[in-house]
Amino acid sequence: MSSVITDFDAVVIGGGFYGAAISIYLARQRGLKRVLLLESEPALLKRASYSNQARVHNGYHYPRSFTTAYRSRVNLPKFVRDWPDAVKQDFTKLYAIARRNSKVTARQFERFCREIGAAFQPADASLRGLFEPRLIEEVFLVEEYAFDSTKLAGWAERELKDSRVQIRCSTQASGISRGSDSTLRVAVKTPNGQLEEVVCRYVFNCTYSGLNQFSGEFPGVKAELKQEITEMALMQMPPSLVGLGVTVMDGPFFSMMPFPARNLHTLSHVRYTPHLHWADQQGVDPYEKLRHYPRDSRVDRMVRDVGRYIPAVLEAKHIDSLFEVKTVLVKNEGDDGRPILFEKHAELPGCYSVLGGKIDNIYDVLEKLDTEQFPCVDSQETTKSGVVNG
């Protein structure tokens, strides 16, 4: 027999960066007094928030999606302002345009940067010398940063505590249903295996790859999702590449970025980073598929191909690989855009699903939430704001 907990205004499912930031926003900016954050892992920000390129985008990556690029340009300075301790800026970032098979030329890239207002300049001879000139048309010096997910996790823990958000880790939410009197009920499995039912007014589904994995009356998201098992290689770079971040674009190419959480670099390759993909559907748990995946590394193939463009990469040492599930909107596969998914479920009033493709998308989510009405909050509701740091 399940026990019932009735004293929550909102339940946020998923303790990644988005779930933590939304929980803090609800408590601080929207006046919800009783917010519960559920996370299936033993600690916060341990899944997709950690296992990624750790890139704070400034728009350069999206020459075929003006909206995504422009939003990155708007959001990057906000992110640097709000999380300065977690942002790494002390490295040189280069974007190089391949001579063959690139979907943009150097001239098109320059025009695109001017259109979105992103700073760039031709790299000097010493930096250009790192690249094989027969394969690279042009190299640009740009402004782009990395973030330390462990520092963001520390921020989340402090701010959630100060905001009086109750956190339950190692706790699995399994179902969402309608209750009585305009309430929602969330089925929860506790760390000791006990089944509980949490009653609340609002539910925020921030589970990333697990968006559709709920029983009960949860309808699933309307947008088509694609799931990928990906490998992010963690590399110890040779001295000539330690202070650099490089992206070769645009098409079947690669990126190497500082990974501050481990003091290493990530190496990702459009051809070799995705290992397995499938159309998302209810009943096919992406995390269960990852759990049983053999995780045979493709880093040798990554390094071999990247070494044709940047010979010094051949001296890099593979330290580890991060395998994770990546979720993308099917409609944006053609243009590489990364808009947020923000769905209100009419079948379950008060239930929202949120998916962000990039960490700086958090501001787009908060702007959406600013337009929502939460009538159960106190009449002395605080002024709405996109800033979650206080």
C-alpha cells in the first residue's frame, strides 16, 4: 500500500542543471513554498549535465540555424554573468573551415558571424600552422567558453538548500496521473524500494532522455525525439594543444574542447561519437539500453581522422570515455538547430515537459515560465525574473 504525501506545490523530476535551475526559479521567482526535486542518481548533475562537451555556445556552431545561433549569442553573456566561477575562459578557441565536404565556406561563415554579431578574426600564422593547409580553408579566432559541471553541481546544492527546495536523490518517479481537486499524483520509488505517491499542483518533467518513460496518464510529448548512445572521449592533449579549443566544420567533422571537471579535453566526432540511435518511444527505456550497451570505444578512429587535420592530435593520450544518451528533436536534424522543447500537457493540467539541447538554453526555458500562471502561489508573489542566482 503506498503512502501519500500531500504538501508539495510542485514536483520537478530530474536533477540535472535544468531541473535544479527550474526548482530554484519556482521557489525564488514564483513564490512556490513547497518544491520537491527528484533525481534517480545518487547526486545532482551526474548524467547529461556532466557527460557532454562542456561548451557554452556563442552561436558559431549553428550556421544553418539562425535562431539557435542568435539565442546562443544572447544567452552566453548572461550565463557568464550568472555562473562566473563555473565558466572557463582562459583558453584560445578556434573554428576552422574544411576545404572539402563542408556545408559552409569560409566566406559564408564570416557573413554568418556578422549577421549574429559574433566576434571573429583570422587566426595568426602560429595557430594556422597547427592545421594541414591542404584540408583547411581558413582558421578563425573566436570567443567561446567551457563550463565546469562539478562547480555547477556545487552551485545547485547550495542554492536549492537556500531556496528550501527538498531534494530526494536515488529516487525514481515512475508515473504521473490526475488526482482530485485539480491535483496531480506522481508515483515514486524510494531508495529502499518503498512505493509512494506525491500529490502536487504542478509537475515539471526535466528528465532529458527519459521524457516519455512514465506510466499513468502521462501522454508523452508530441514532438518526435531521437535517442543516441554517444561517446565523448576524454583526452590528455600534447603541450601544443593544451590551451586550445578547436571545432572543424561544418558537416562530418569534429570538436575538441577543454573539459574543466577533469582538467582534460573532450574529443567528439560527428561520424564516430554517435554509436547507436533509435526513435524514442514509451516503454523503451534509453537508460536501460545504455546500461546494456558494450561501450567499445571508437577513439582510435576519431584520433586517426582528426590527426589528418591537426597532426599534433596524434600525440594525445586517451584517458577515458563518457558514454551517455543524447536526445534531439527529429525536426532539427537537418539544420542542427537546438531549440528548447517546452510542452504543456492539456490532458494533465499543470504538467510540463522541458528539454534543452544546450546549457545556455536555460534562459529560454525561464522566459517561457515567466509567461505561465501558477495560481496556487501566495498573492505576495515575488517579481518574475530570468536570473536564478539571486
